[in-house]
Amino acid sequence: MYFQSSWLCLGLLFVSVNAEFVDGGVEVEDLGGNSEETENEGELSSEIKYKTPQPVGEVYFTETFDSGRLAGWVLSKAKKGDTDVEISIYDGRWEIEELKENRAPGDRGLVLKSRAKHHAISTVLAKPFIFADKPLILQYEVNFQDGIDCGGAYIKLLADIDGLNLENFYDKTSYTIMFGPDKCGEDYKLHFIIRHKHLKTGVFEEKHAKPPDVDLKQFFTDRKTHLYTLVMNPDDTFEVLIDQIVVNKGSLLEDVVPPINPPKEIEDPNDEKPDDWDERAKIPDPSAIKPEDWDESEPAQIEDLSVAKPDGWLDDEPKFIPDPNAEKPDDWNEDMDGEWEAPRISNPACRIGCGEWKPPMIDNPKYKGVWRPPMIDNPNYQGIWSPRKIPNPDYFEDDHPFLLTSFHALGLELWSMTSDIYFDNFIICSEKEVADRWAADGWGVKIMIANANEPGIFKQLIAAAEDRPWLWFVYLVTAGLPMALIISFCWPRKVKKKYEDADYKKTDICKPQTKGALEQEVKEEKAALEKPVDLVEEKQQSDGEILEKEEEGEPEEKSEEEIEVIEGQEESNKSNKSGSEDEMKEADESTGSGDGPVKLLRKRRVRKE
């Protein structure tokens, strides 16, 4: 009973929650196919006013693109190195546009418009950032409006090492930091790369931060605007955030690959392994001899000759054929993608089988394989050889790698197989509060608009079920469970009581009386004995008249079955009578009264007689 009550409460709670969703106006569809939710969302999004963010505090660079012009941005005229001339040109197109979805009037961003092309654009900072005693905070927004097949959305902070010329910006241009999302195939990345100068050789080396310990796929596929933030502190620590949530953090001294500082010792490149060095831990037993009956010519498997070729096997039909319904895509480029071929499908004629038929292979019971002597411990084993260690001539110790090369410009040098990648609201500063305020005025407004336009819970459930039909079964079970629990809890008790009452009415058998019911009957009998004598005599006279009328009438003939039922009822009444009198005697003894229930009933019978 307790278990059923608990489940009933849980079911009622679920029903009430669903009712709140419905009553709350999450989605009410009208006959015309429009919903009240859509109107409410439109009102909410129109009430959210966008205003171009303004930096509060010291900044090195900001860009909102809300002016609609690429003022200060330079398109590259260079060519990508080590590639064919025809495809190495940075001729990818950039535009200033609003978001396709969840747009805010007046808000614009930089959009990569071309697919399968090289893109390069850059701009000079308001003032260079010099690594000293202030943090570096880099922040910007990205929206993969059409998803992403293969391409990046990272940025580079360009160093003025060899004389920086933005028109010559290409993949080999020196940079200090590369940061941002990148994806190809099913490999989702969030780059954080620094170029650290070797203190002895002077060569710049790329140091990659460890990958984030989160699933990055959703940020590439949900087609929402996401905020990417990099924080580098003067104490050589770093943090990487997405949508203001930390997804990666660590130390430049410990959490980059390869390490900032080289090892103190290295293997001696001139040390060679001696010719007689024996690294074998085990060797074949030289005293072992191959048995005379060992046959190495038997194959490991043989054809099962007991199996015959099935009827209807088509020897001349191929197993796979080109799909006759396939069509070459309109955007197929044979120069880039190669000659188009229709995908191959299973041959529908091969219901039984096609091609050359061969019986299945089974293990050969006579197979023993090539004989080899057993292995024993090598008495001359000397261990695994390794060259000796010598001091690393290029060893250095940089205990403060935060002091990187200063940068003067910001650039995007990208290749993408998907267009319409949206960039917005760049900021470079040294105070987290400034970056947070900038994010609230820009990205925060986009999030509020997107949330206001988010489809209701029921729309999301239906959309999910369109891609996953099995969810309909889950919905049905979830919705029907509360009702089933209510029925199972309430219905059986009512039915049982109904049938019990029907059984007693059908047989006219006295229902067993509880102690409380017996006491109530005694009270009624006692009240009847206290009535005036005239009323009792009147009642007796009335009973006598009825009895006389019954005696004057002719007895009604009864069938044998009815007589058996009456006799059974009389026996039952006798047993019930004796049982009731025993209970009454117990009641007399428990009350200790001289006139207990039994004595009162006897008095009444005497008076009637």
C-alpha cells in the first residue's frame, strides 16, 4: 500500500508539472497553424534593445563592425606558401552582415562568405600589447551559422618581427598567439598556441596547450553565437573560457607540449650499441628436435565439401551495382572533387547470392603448422640497450614564459569548406571586468534574444522525435504512467468492495459484525427496552396481525432447490446466532455490568413472549 501511494504521488506530481507547462502558455497552437508562443517570442525579442558596446577601461583593441564598414581592416594580397598557384590566392570574400537568426537591429559582424577558398584579413591594434606585469585578455564571438564541415575560426596575434606588412599576411607570417575553434572531420579543437623563443638558439617554437577536458562538438553544431575568451596571467597561468565558463586551465610551465624548458640531459647521438649486445630475453631451445610425424604441408583451413551451391545462385551477376537513382550534386567540382561516381548499392537480383561461388572454409583437423622449438631463458641476456645520457648543450631554464614577444596586429587567416562563419565583438584588454562588461553589452544581448526566440518545450520534444522516432514511445509511456498508477491504486479496492456487498445481498448471509458494530446493536436494543409499554404492546399487536394474515394465507409451494437454499440459510443463521451470543457474553464479562448485552436481549425476548 505504501509503495502504491508513493508512486501515485509521483505520478500526480508529473501531471501537475505538465499542466503548469500547458497553462503557462509554452505553446498553444491555433487552427491557422500559428502559435501564441511565436507572438510572445516576437514581442520579447523586439523589447530587447541593442546598443553598440562601448569599452569601459583601458583596452588595446575593440571592434564591433556595427558601422557596416571595414575601416582599418586590410585584405591580404599574398599567396599561401607551398601550394598550387591557382588555389593559393587569398581570394575568399568577407562581408559585414547581421546574423541570419536571432538578429538584433543594428548589430553586425564580420562574415566569411566563400567556401573552399583561402581567406586572410587583418588590422593594427590601437596600441601594441607588451608582456610585462599585466594580464592578457583576448575575447571574441563566433557563430557557425550553417554548421561547419572542415574549417577554422581562430585568430592570430601578429608580431612585428620581420617588418609587418598586412597586405602580405599569409600562413607563414610570424605570430605570438593563435587562439580559437577549429574542426575537420570529427576532430573538434580549441587552439591555444604560443610561439616561444628558444633562449639559446633564438628559434621560435610552437607550444600547444593541452586540449580542453570537455566535449566541444555542441559549440560547432548548435548554430548559436558563442563567446571565446583567453586569459593569460603574469604568474604564467592561463584560462580558456567558452560562454564565460572555464573549459581549460593550467600553467605555461607544465601544461604545454612540447615543454617550455628542454630536458637537462639528452641521449648521446654518438653512442652506438655494441655488435655483441644481446637484447633477447628468450631464445629457442637449441636441444629441441622436431617430431618425425610432424606434417607442415597441411593448410590451416580447407573447403567444406559437404556444402553444395544453393539453388538460384547467379554466378555472372555482380554483388554491387551503381545506384540508378543517384544524381551528381549541383556543386560537384571535378577539378577539386575528382570524377563523380554514383554510390554503389547491393544488387537486388542477388537474393540468393551472386558472383563466383565457393564452399565455406572450415578448420583442417590435420593442420599442425610450422614446427618451432620451445623458448627458454637466454643465458646471455643483457637487457634493452639505450645510449648513455649527456648534458643537453641547448638546455636553458625560462622560469617566466609569460614574457612572450609583443604583438601589434590581429588577423584571421582561414580555410573553410563552409561559408557564413560569423565573427563579432573583438576585444583585447588587461582587466577581466572590462571584458565581462563588454560581453554583457554584446554577447549577452544576443543570448537574451536567442532565449526569447527559443521554441517551447513541446516544440523541442516534437522536433527531437522527428529525428528519433523511438522517442514517441518514451513520450507515450511517460504520459500514460501517472494514469496507470492512479487506476491501479484506486480501481481494485472499489471493485472488491462492490463484489463483497453483492455476495452478501445475493445469499442473504449476515455479514460478520465487528466489535464496534456489536456495541452499536446493543445500544439500540437497550433503547428499545426503555420504550413505554404501550408502544411495545402496539408493536406486538401489529406483529400479531401480520402473523395472522400470513397464517390465513395458503402456503406457497417451493421448489426443491429453494428449500435447500432456505435450509442452508437457517443453518447459517443458527451458527451466526450462536457466534453473536458468544460475543455478547464476552461483552457482558468485559463490562462487569449486571445487565450486559446478552441479558438485555434475553429480557426483550421474554417481554415479547
